[in-house]
Amino acid sequence: MAGTAVTHRGAGPLPPVPTRRPTRRPTRRPARRARRGRDPRWATLAWLGPAVLLILGVVVYPVIALVRASFERYSLTGLSKGPAGTGNYQAVLGHPALGGVLTNTAVWVLTVVASTLLVGLAVAQLLSKEFAGRRLVRWALIVPWAASLVITAQLFTLLYDYYHGIVNTVLLRLGVVDTPVDFLGDDRWAMPSMILVGVFVSVPFTVYVLLAGLNSIPGEVYEAARMDGAGAWRTYRAITLPLLRPAVLVATLLNVIYVFNSFPIVYTLTNRSPGFVHDTSITFMYKLAFRSAERDVGMSAAAGVCNVLLILVVVAIYLRLVKWGEEQPS
């Protein structure tokens, strides 16, 4: 029997045989319940939730409200008077000042962005070199970018003033002009004066983007080019520009969006101009609602929808032309 001693011939009693008791396997909790508390998707949702709500409240809802307002009629006090169908869009597309506004917008965006890239590239090249006072120059470059656009535009309004502006005072004393120049009232000078301000406030951001791109280029590449006998211009054309292409694309894309939507500069500088002579599409939309004879909120909303579609088309064409996402040269 189990647990009793067994005798054997010629030997003593054998040790007792231990009995085995059935062992119970430890119970495991269901895998689903164990994984549910550690599911990374819940943690991701907790972190992204506030940002998603902010985007819904600041971007999505205003877009929906804008589109809805573009199909309604409003009184002078802003009260809805019922649906308008596509009448607001027909009124915007048939507006007599639309052609001039679109021309001003194209000249404004293309000239400011192109000039900003050229000036920004030159300044970024300078700031990438070692020289005395480089840190001070970098700090000073932030000031036009950090300052309010309204304050900067108002400052240039004072500089361009016909009677007491510093620009006219300097030009008269140097003998460049005989009479003061109406920089913001004369049609020949209004757009160039606006473009100068646009470039002034856009250069700092562009310089820092291009400077980051220049600093990311390995020094070994330039050393290898020098060993191969490449000159300065060939090195710049074959190495610097291709490797700087991602930074140039980003700077161009963001500048197109910023300059297109630059309401404070255009409105502040052209506030005294009658009608829509010097306006771009962004100030045209505002004046339709608050400053023009129409004062139609629904028409202004329709112009706003057209502005959004226009900038999306421009960005899409630009990304198509530059082949966004294409592998960069290594």
C-alpha cells in the first residue's frame, strides 16, 4: 500500500513511496481583460483628444459655418433672411472689381514669395558663416517676425507718409525727388510699397528655415567636393542647392499660404484707398461685408469659400510641379 514499507529479500525495508496529489493550475485572467487596461490606443486617444477637439472647434466648425453662410441672405445687422442658393457666388464672380483684385493677388503673392526666397537665401548663407557679431544679427532678425503685423504695417504707414514720412524726407534731402511721393495713394507706388513690407516681415522666417537646411548638410560632402577639384559655384550648384531643396519647398509652401492670407499688411496700408483698387482677395472679402456699398455677409462668405478653394488649388499645383514627396538626392 502507498505509504507503507516494503521488504525485499536480502535487504532491509524499502523507503515508503510518496503519494502524488493532483496539482491545480493557477487560473489566468482573460487575455482581453488584461490587455484592455494597457491598450495603447486608449492612451493615444487621451493625448490627442484635446488637440482634436481644438481643431474641430477652431477649424472644422468655422468652415462649416462659412459654407452655410455662403448660401444664405443676411440683413445689414447680420440676421439671416433665408436661403440664397447660388446667388452669392454669382454676385462675387460677376463683381466688376474681381479681375483687378485677382491681378493684385497674383502680383502680391508671386513677387513677395520670390523676393523673400532670394533675400532669405542670401541672408541664410551669410548667417551660416562665422563672423563677429553673428549671434547679435540672428537675434535682431527675429524682431520683424516677432512683432505684430498690424504694428509693423502701421510703422511703415508713418514711414511712407506724404508730408512727414522719413522716406520722403530722406529722398528730398538727397535730391532724388523734387516733390514728395504718395507711396500709398499713387497707383504706381502702392503695390511696390506693399511688397516691400511683405518681404520685410517674411524674410526672418524664411531665413531660419533655410539656415536649418544649410546646417543639416554634412561637411564631409563639401570636403569631398574640394578634393575632387570642384569650384565654389559648382559646389553650390551641384551640392548646396539640391540638398537644400526640402527646406526651399517648405519655405515656399508656407510663404505662399501666409502671404496669400496676409490681411493686416494689405488692409492697414490700403485702408485710405477708395474702392478695391489696391485690394487682394483677402481684403476684398472683408470689404464686401463691412466697407463696401453691398455690405453683404453672405456675399462675403461666398468670397471666403472661393479664397479657400483658390489657395488649395494653388498649393496643389505647386506640389504637383515640384513633385512633392520625391526622394531627395543623398
